[in-house]
Amino acid sequence: SETDKGVYPYYMLKEIDEQVIVAHTLSQYYFDDNAQIQNIDDDIISAIKAADRLYIVAAGTSYHAGLVGKRYFEQWTGIPTEVHISSEFAYDQPLLSQRPFFIFLSQSGETADSREVLDNVVKQGYPSLTLANVMNSTLTREANFALPLLAGPEIAVASTKAYTAQIIVEAILAHAVGNSQIDLKNELAKTAVEMQVIIDQKDEFKAIAEQALRGQRSAFYIGRGLDAAVAVEAALKLKEISYIQTEGFAAGELKHGTISLIEEGTPVFALLTQSKTAGLVRGEIAQVAARGANTIIISGKKLAKKGDAYVLPDVNELLMPLLTVIPAQLIAYYATLDRNLDVDRPRNLAKSVTVQ
Ligand code: G6P
């Protein structure tokens, strides 16, 4: 059945593999024979178009998917978009624009922190949409609109396929609202093929995880722009299941403090897929390397250099997060196995947090 581990030792590995469901998602949101959208109500599109600002609200990994989605909404719809952590927004609501539209992101649809925000938003009379994996959940029922992530059941505590599914559905939605020239259906289909290529190279990430992380107590993920957005998710994956204290942050911030933490052998994973900032990130990598860091560079093909640990296939730069996150998920998985820990059930964590 769908919730059976089958041949897999852990749900997390199964769910990493299932990320190529992009193709299925596309078949649900686009007509077969052309690039016309289906299953997104016209009312949703017009409600978003009527907004002067979008507020994405979420927790955990879903919040990180929002950081990526913000780029799609801003780039393709031209509507300024803010991303907020639900537990903060609930008790420290920022000053809103005249015509806000709320987008809730959630795997479970039951996260209490996000529900608290939705309650407040409904009381204030603002329109809302929930993108969730579990439909007919509290967040999907109580928002004005809901769209499914179509990732299939996610069981492992560490979220993987829900993250990529959120990015895909955000992209499809932003593209449907906007008037960009890119052939998103085709670009996403190409991306799905490349996701599979990476997933089929698990041994490479097992080797990287064992080489870079065995015996280490801390690690860093750095990147700029969309790579910074993925860096925080990559760091969360690694720390939450392997218990290696990992920070993910904008590479340009290194020099403002964090670089003092770099010691001989400190693992620093650098994500390098955005051409505008590739030169700067190369410089930042050189700075940590000069202080003894073990730099592990995951680069896009056209930006790759000799010595990079893994070279990702090239897809549209905006869609690179769908590729970049997979090595991070697999590195987290193998680092955790290497420590003989239960990948699917990290201590102190729950799959769905239904208390505030
Ligand atoms: C929990 C889970 C995380 C998840 C977060 C938000 O903390 O362990 O994996 O990202 O809740 O959950 P949601 O279901 O709202 O996406």
C-alpha cells in the first residue's frame, strides 16, 4: 500500500525517491495536450490578482518552501510577497497592506501555530488559500480556498517530498496567476527527469556524508539567493535527524560573525546554482577554506569547477531548489545512518505539531 515501506529500510528514503512525482503533479495541474492549467479555480486566480501583497505563512520545512515560493510569486505575478513563521505571525502580526492575500503552506494541514494565524486572518476578514498535502484537514477546510500538494502520504518526521511538492505547486500557481513567458510545464517536466538522475546517484551522497560528517559535531550550509533559501532547509534536514548542529545561512553573512566558528576540518557545504552571485560565493568558499574548513561544493553544471563535490544538471535557475535539496536530504539520511540513529523517528520531534 501507499503507506507501506516496501523494500525501503526507512520511510525517509522511500519519500526521497518519490519526489519524482512531479510528473504526476503536472498531469493534475495541466491538461495533457497543452500548457493550459486545470484544477485551479478561476476564483483563486482572481483573488490573488486582486491582492496588493501576498503573505505566505507556515512552519518548519513548509516555511522553507515558502522562502523559495516567494521568488516565483514576485517574479511571475509582480505582487510583493512576504514569508512568515506562523508562531511569530500569530502574536506579532506585522502591519498589513490594504489588500492582503494569505497563503498557508502545510504538509499536514493541522499545525497549531498556522491554525492560530488562519483563525486571526478569518476573523479579520482577509482571503486565504491553503496548499496542503492532507486535504480535508483543518487548514484546508477553514481557508477560503485549498489546493492539494499531491505528494502522497509522508510518514518520516523529516519532511522531504512535501517540500518539493510545495515548491512545485507554488510555481504552478504563481505562473498561472502571472504572465511570464517561460514554458513552466516543460521546464518542470525536464526538472523531474534531472531529479531522478540525482536520486539514482545515492552512493555519491553516502560517500560525501561519511567523509565530511563522521565524528563532526557541527556543520554549515551556505548559499546566496535561492541557494540561501535551500541552505536553511538543508541545515534543518541534517540537524534534525543526525543531531549534528548545523546552521544554514546567507553566505554573505559569514564575514559578519559566523566565520569565527570555522576550525580545521569544519564541514561547510556550499550551494552554488545562481549565476548572479556565483563569483561572490566562490570567494566566500575560499575564505572559509583558508581558515581550514572542509568545503563541499554542490554546484550547477554551468557554474561548476574542478574539485566540486557534486555537479547538478542544469535546469532553469529558478527551479534549481528542486534539485539542490536532494543531495542535502540524502546527505542528512546517510549521515544519520552512519551514526546508527533512527532516521524516521528523531528524538523529541513529532510529524505534526498540533499544540502551540
Ligand atoms: C513539524 C514537522 C516538520 C514540519 C512542521 C510543519 O515540526 O516535524 O517536518 O515541517 O511540523 O508542519 P506542516 O504539516 O504544517 O507542514
